[in-house]
Amino acid sequence: MLMTSCAKHKPEVYNDSPQLNQGKFANPVQRPSMGFGKTVKLFWDFLFNKPDDTVPPATIPVVPITRAELEAAPDKSLYRLGHSSILFKMRGKFWLTDPVFAERASPFSWLGPKRFHAPPIALEDLPPIEAVVLSHNHYDHLDEDAVKALAGKVNLFLTPLGVGDTLIEWGIDPQKVRQLDWWQSQEVSGVSFTATPAQHFSGRGLFDGNDTLWASWVINDDDLNLFFSGDTGYFDGFKRIGDKYGPFAIALLETGAYDERWAYVHMQPEQTLQAHLDLQGQWLLPIHNSTFDLAMHSWHDPLDRINALAAKNGVALTTPKIGERLSMDRPHAGERWWLPLLDDNAQ
């Protein structure tokens, strides 16, 4: 399979990829057709029939982070910056997933889902980043302004096939870009990153659907093994990843922006729990929630449901506040920080 650092932004460049099907990247199992009528109804509901509680009634709690605190933090520290943006500290260096600092998850600065909270640290205050790891090119995972602002302080961008070409088009030095197909690995300063399958899709406009690949990631630092899901529906690939690379000290799994009508590409909390078991995860950290309004469920539903499911099934769940430090080798459960907001809203 092909791994490249620079190529034209055309999927046919990646003809060696088993994920390419008739000029487009595809999941192993074909996406069910929704039909025109159901698609129109879905968009209508999303625009005009959303419940009242998809946005928090007050600003969610955020623990501010300073650069000095990051530099003084011990190795194997993790910080959730919001949505799927995670900052790791390993081997004295920093690593960042899906950095989104924009006010809206949208191609427009004036329209689209707006952040519930400010990032716990400003983009310009971040320390040098050894590698940025990208899961796919949707706007809530790939922020053009953030990528451009980070370019000077990032040594390497790790992306699925095709996503790196977009970065190069934005002016990122091709020598800083590594593009991987599923099951390919790249070692960076002693830490191993493996792009693994996910069941999702890609596109940033009307005419580029599935021109680029999507991926989950296995991150290994000697005795510390992590899984980062990116976006995905539930599929049998979790079991294969768990058998090949597990167990995982922490599985950072998508838990939010779901609906039964698009379950193929976003997991319900019950499926998130099953994915965690398939992966042989030890601690489950739910991500992809608490930052943007991207679905029809209440803003707190992902946390309520995964909390109840984890308790019922004896799964160790960690729910740190945005910006709170989590020790990856000694995780803690964290507070159920969203519950006071529900109590305040009920009063």
C-alpha cells in the first residue's frame, strides 16, 4: 500500500489503496441508501425541528491551561481541548489530534454550529507540537485557520490519504506531511502512530465527497497504548483492531452527534460501549461531545447515556472537564461535571 508525503489532490493517485473504489474512497460495507424523501426530512428536522436543549443553558465548566503549566506537566498527561481535539504529552513532547479552535464548525464564520465554550488555551499559547494527527477532513475535525496558525510550531502532520494534500494546498510544507492508508504506521520521535479503519465518509464541499480517506488511530508509546476513534459508525473493524493492537489503556471514542438515521457513520452510546469492549479498552474517554450542536439529541444526552451504560457494564469511565489534566497511566473517573448544569436549568 502507498504512503506518500506529497501528491496531487486526486484520489486516483492512490490506486494502490484497497479503500479506493471507482475513484472514491469507500467503507468495506456499503452505506445504506436513505432515499430522497428521508434525506429532505432529515435536513428539515435538523434546521427547523431541533429540541430546545441541544445547547447548554450556561457555559460548561472549562479549566484554563497555560503554556507554563503544560511545560511543567509530567509525561503521559492528556488534556481534552474540546470536541475531538486532544493534547497529549509523551516523551517530553506534545501531540495534538483534530485541532479545531474555530468559533463555528462550518465553512462560514457567520453561520453553522457555534462553540459552547472557548478553548482552554489560546492557539498562539500552545507549545511546539511534535505531530498533529488528523482523522478526516470534516469541519469539526479539520480547521483551516488552526492548521495555518500551527504550521510554524508543528514538526509533522499525520493524515489519512488525501487529507495531507489539502494541507499542502493550504501552504503547509510537503516535508511536514505524512499520509497513511489503513494499517500503515509511522514512528515519530519514538511514538508509533497507526492509521486504522473507521466507518465514515469525507468532504468539505458539494463536489469532493469521499475524495479523501478517513481513519481512526492507534498510538503507542512503549507500555502506553491509546486508541483515538475519530468519527465512525459501529463495525466489525473494532474487534480486528482490538485483536491486533489491544488492549488499550484509554480508548478515546466518539460519543455524540448521533441519530438513528445516520447510525452508519456515528455510533449510538450503546455501540460506543461495545466498541470499547471490542477494542479491549481499560478506560473509556467519551469524545465528540460538549462543544458543538451537531445532532438532534440534548447536549448532555451522550454523557448521561454513556455514564449509565458504563456503570451498568462495569466499564471504567473517565469524564474530565475540558482543560483538566488526566494522567494516562493513572486515569481517574473525573467529576460528572454536566449534572449541576442540569440542576440549574431545572430551577
